[in-house]
Amino acid sequence: MENILAGVATTQGIDELIKLLLGDGYQVIGPSAENNVIQKKEITSVEDLPKGYTDSQAPGHYALKRDSSSPELFSWAVGPASFKDNLFPSKSTLFEGKITKSDVSISQKEPFSQKVCFFGIRPCEVAAMAVLGRVMAGGPYQDPQAKSVRENSLVIAVECGYPAENCFCTSFDTGPMADEGCDIIITEITEGEHRFLLRSGSDTGHHILNRLNYKSALPEDVSARDRVIAKSISQIGKSIDAENTPSMLARNLSSHVWSDIARRCLSCGNCTMVCPTCFCASFEHSNGLENDFSVTRRWDSCFDTAHSYIHGGSVRTSTASKYRQWMTHKLSTWVDQFNEIGCVGCGRCITWCPVGIDITEEVAKIAESESK
């Protein structure tokens, strides 16, 4: 990669960056305040970004607030919608076919191939896209949609200056700073003049920044960025021991803590739906009236009893077994499958659990029970 290029831009400069990307033929998908949450949608200017919005998160709680006098564009943590469905759509037709008297014809749907820019996404989200990307397109059997998106996407990340109460990205080195997997990295700085530090993370990002009109970054800009990151790290209070948790959970499959969790868990599957790396799916075979048929893939959840059905019945029928399957896969057996933990510490599963179950607290309880 070429030397890292660093510059300082105003809010107008961010708008110029968006316009440049649109002119290059990218569909720009970024954050927006919609229906009282931070959502993602197609954006065309800086006016579409959630200016002045902050959020409050706690176990089972999310609230979005706005200060109309604030100039900040990225003063919030992650909302419920991740970028998972861009790599792994919630519903997709895998192939269609038609049966005639002499033949069976099958056609596979062409993957989405438009150039897309994931704009303003958090470092934990960048890490989640990499984790899910390795699952979907990193092995010998590659999902065409995920592979196409990875090949045609540009990633512009914004480092996190306002982590939520439920964040624990520092446990997995997935935030609040951004590093790998980004073409351009933005840090919003409010110390002194409101500005944005822009750094290149790839040759593509380097060439894009070279076309922008911005001031070169000074040492004090870089120091201000470092203080943003240090402050964010100091505000993150939750954690999981990434080194020891996989083996610890594998030793405690019969822990009494699973039953304690089950007394609170609703088996609703919210945690799996908002998780940016969960990839459970079900497949539907449909027959039409004209000798046609199709196979559709939909998101599924390991909390659905039917998901573990094997001929004769479901393997996991109790809430305790379902939650254990989810947590031990995410934090333990994922390592056996993919050589990494399947969690990025975004905290969504804690925020959007209706009863406020906190995965970090439950891991700690299991570890504590083992030591007694």
C-alpha cells in the first residue's frame, strides 16, 4: 500500500467526499436517524447523516436523542441494523427452475454487482463484515452474493468517539479505533475547531483522498485523534476474556448457569437477528402452477426449535440448550470452525434483548461458578 495519506476536512469536505463517490458510480449506504433509531440507508449528501444525534443504551434499552445545536455527525454508537444483510440478505432466491416433459432447467440468480460504499460504519461493524465474509466467502464453497459485495465494495469507517454502555469491542481489538479492512478512516474531532481527520487505509482510499480539497493533517490533529480514542477506551466498561473464554465455555456445558439464563430468556431470537455475524438460515422449496419451482434462503435463528430439527425431532428443545448453543458457538466453537471468535463486541445482543440479558455478565458467571 502507498504511504498513509492524512488530511483534515470540514463538514463541507465530508459532503464533497460523498458527492465524489456518487460521481464514481458508487451507491453510498450510510447512517441516518429513522424511526427513532440509527438506521442505514442510501445517502446522497451530508444532510442525510444523523447530525446532532446521540443515543443511550443499556441492557434491554435504547433511546435516541437530538441536540439541534450540535454540529456532530457521528456522536452515537451502533443501531439495530448492521451491514450483515448486504453480504447475507435476510431473504434471497438462490435459484429457480422449470420442469418440462423432456428437461429440467435451472437458473441461478445473478449476484448484486453494483459498486457500493459502506460509509460511516463503526470499526466493530468493519470487523463483523470481515468475520461474516470469511464464513460466507472465505472457504472452498463461496456464497456468490457475499463474494460479489466484497469485490465491489468500498469501506469508509468512522472511529468511535461515543461508545455505548453495552459496548465491549476492546475485548477483541475490534474498536474503537479502525485499522484493517478500511479504505478510508474518519475521526470526528470536537476539541477546538470541529473537524474530521481523514486517513487512507488502502491504495483505493489513497487515490480518492488525493482528489479531495483538504488541508494536510498537522501533528496536533493526530494527537487530538489519539485523545478521542483514549477517551473512548476509558469509557468501555464491559469485557470478555477473549483468550480463555473459548476453552472455559467448552468445559462448562453442564453449568447450572444455563438454566438460570433460561428462566429469563424468551427464546425470541432478537440477539441473533441484530447480531452482525450470525448466519443461521433456513431453505424453502416452492412449487408453482406452471411446473416451476424455486429455492429461497431466509435468515433463521438457533432459538427456533425447528432449526435444530433432524429426522425424527429437534435436537434442542429447551431454552437452556438453545441459549447455550448460541453463546458457545459465538464464543467457543466458532474458533474451532473459523480460527477466530465470532463476536465483535458491538453490544447489540445486550441492547435489543427484551429482558436485558448481558452476554458479558453470563460469561463471567459461568467462569465464576467453575472456580468454586
